[in-house]
Amino acid sequence: MILLRKTLAIAVGACLSQFTLAAHAHTVDVMVVYSAQAQGQYAGNNEEIQQKIAEYIAFTNQAFVNSKVDIQLNLAHSEAIPDSLLSVDNQGITDSLESLQQNRYVRELRGRYQADLVMMLYDQNDPASDTCGVTAPGVLLANKGVFSVSNIDSAYGLVDVNPSCAIDILGDNITPYHFAHELGHLFGLGHGLPTEQKEFVQNQPMLDELFKMLDSVGFYNSRPALPFSTVSTIEEAIEAQVYPLQYAFAFGYGGATSSEVSTIMAYPHDHGYASWVPYFSTPDVKVCQNGDTTCQESEKVAIGGDLGAGLQANNALALNLAAEQVANFCRNDQQLANAKGTPMQFAVGAPTADWHMDSLEIDFSNNKPGVVYPWIEGEDVLSVVEVDIGGELTNVLQVENVANLPTAGVNLTCDLKPGDVYRLQAKVKGLEDGAATLWLYYETLSGAKEWFEVSRQSVTASDWTTLEAAVQMPDDLTHVQAVIYGVDQAKGFMLQSLEVAEDRAM
């Protein structure tokens, strides 16, 4: 979970009218949704929220140009989400993000509009909160520089537009910075070093545990021996590839005094209240002190480079390296236009490598169905129950239907890449003896609308059974849902977990 803290810094407005597109920019499609309460915040100021969203996209694009980043954001879609479909306002930001990421309607919208990234504007309505935005991009990964199925599934961000967050001490609206900041996290960027050092203290036990887990499975066997057995510093966490940055140099940058500047990913209040400027950290650009728009060349200050102890602040390089992958999180029709139209099929000989541990695992430890939904609303009933598995009480999902075959689904559109190979694995148990089946329903650009039976197994009410197979996606895949049903009419099943793992080397 990556949080955007409130800041009292003075923001410098971007010259949106001067936006120019880089010659070969990667286009990243962004969907922006918003709550009615957020819309009301703009209406109260006689502002149109759709226009403000367009300005936030333009601001971020200008920051890319300023920083020599070859990315252009495209607003794929925007719409208001009624509270009846998704309620996120007036609550803790972490709960709101979880609700956003797991919402069936929003996930369907993302697939329909083929959005690589999703942002939501909402109103936390809590002046006492110190958090103005949040993402949980899933960057605690074993292989840095490669975005996983988990990254793609969790590519959602929240920005609070309540005046307590949106307005700085001079009365300027700094939501454009918050918007660009949260998008930066979804590209794998980190904060400035002072902020990261404070957060490291809190996260050190978890990072050390991850390091020891990777060591136990042989992750470091083919690498030079590490000169430590416990992760106790940021530098060690980065060297062990357990620090939550996609690239080792993906730090934001801020000067040490108020006369210097803070880039978009740095918190100004952790950098002497230096002025925020519309740049991502880079050693290749210098800007005027205090965020001034004009100055002598000799008066310009750095916005990236060496941080000491071998660390670097170069968000721009990290963005350029990430651009092609993020632009393909959810491939649009144009990107699929040259596909041959191959069918979905079992993957012969998979895995060519071990199934990668950076998998997408859906479980019910938070006591909610999460992304799993009833296939037939009003008939299929989903409830989380606690059962004994191997002597340990575990939350599982119980699926029932008093009239028809109990069925549950998960929308994996965007998560599963066209042409790639995945292992799908569902652990199920019947409420009575019978059979359970894992299906994929999919659609393609060439017009296919098909059901693919991944695995069908006999199940009992006493033992857990794994439904599992390796499947290669069609190369023009546009929509896919995992669907599980069993065991018979009006006789349901329990789902312990659903895992999607990629066929790629560690």
C-alpha cells in the first residue's frame, strides 16, 4: 500500500497549453471514474469534473515531456459511479482502494474500454487524515523490471479531492500533482529518499521476511552471494530485490531547503518544504530555484541524480523502461489488429520454466468475497465462512444456489495477456459429493464467444480438490472470465483460493 501524504508545499502550475507530444511516445490508456460526492466538490466551485480530469491528464503528459519521458496518457473513458454500485466516500482510504480494485462494475468497465490504468476521484471528507491518495500496485516482486499479472490486476489508484487535500496554503489546487503522483506509483516509482527511509523502518520486518523466503526457494542461487543475511537497510533491500520499487533508481527527488524543489514523487514537507514542480526526477534536467519559471542557467538546481550510498533518483529512466509494458497492460483493438486469431488451447509442454511466484492469488483472508461475484445476481449466494484446513482456521468462500447450479465468476480481462500461457488453479470442496468445473469464458477480436473447460473433477464434502491446467490465451483475446460451478443443482461448493501463475523464468 503506497500512500500520498498531505503537504503544505506550494505547487507550481504546469503550462498545459504548451504540451507537445514526444516523437515515439508509448500511449497508456487511462480510465478515470469518480463518485457523486467528488463531482459535487467541483460543482460547488462552478467547475466541470470532466474538464478537470482532462486537465489532470494534460498536466501529467506535460510533466512527462518536461522530464524527457516518452509516454502519453490517453483518457480512454470517464464516468460517475453511483453509490449503489460502489461506495468509497467518507471512509478510510485503504478500505476505499480495496473496494475500487474489487468492484465488479469498475472491472467490467476497465475491460470494455481497454484501460491500462484506472484512477478514481473521491471525497474522503476527513480533514484529520494525512493521506490524499493511495495505490497498491503489487511491486513486492521477485523479478524487478517485469510487471506481473498481479501488477496488472491491481493497477488502480485513488485521489482525494476534498479541499483539505486539494488546496494548498496559497489556495492553489494541487490535485494535478496528486493525480500524477499516484499514476507514478503504478509505473513502479517510489518517493524521495527521506520518505522512503521513514517507511523502511516500518516495513523492515516484512522485507526481511520476504528476503528469507526468496532465499529458501533458491532465488539467489544463480546470483553473486549477498554480503548480508538480514535485510537491515534500504540499500540491502534493493540489492536483495525485495524493496517496493520496480527499478533500483526509481526514487523521487527533492532538495534540502525551501529554495530548492521537489519533483512529483517526492513529498515537499520531507524536503524542507521545497516547491513542487511538474517534473519527475531525472539527472538530465535542471530547473529554477523556488519553482520559478525563468532564471539564469547558473541559478538552476538539480532534480535528480546521486542520492549517496549508491542510490539514484531517476524516475524518468524508470518510466521510459516501464512504458512499453504498462502500455500493454490491457491491449486495445488497435494493438491486437495484427493477431492471427489463434484459439484458446491447453498449453502443451508448459511450463517451459517454473511457474512464476509473482502470481495473482485470490483468497478470502479479509473476510470478503472480493473480486469473486455471483454468476447470477439474486440467485447465486456468496458468503465467507471459517473452516478447519490442516488444523488451521481459514476463511473460504461458500457458493450456494437454491434453484440452479451454484456458480461464481472472476473477471480476468486485462489480467491475462493475449497469447501468453498461464496455470489456473482453484482449490474447491463440495458441500456434498459431486463434481466441480473450472471454465474460462472468453471473447476475441475475431468474433469468438466461447467456453473453455479448464478442469472438471469429482469432489467430496470431506476433502479439498484442485482444479488445474495450463492454458494458452488466444492471441486476439479481448475479454475473459474464470467461472467455477458445482456440485449439482441446489448443491454448492466452497472455494479456498484461485491462483493465476505465469509461465516465465524467475
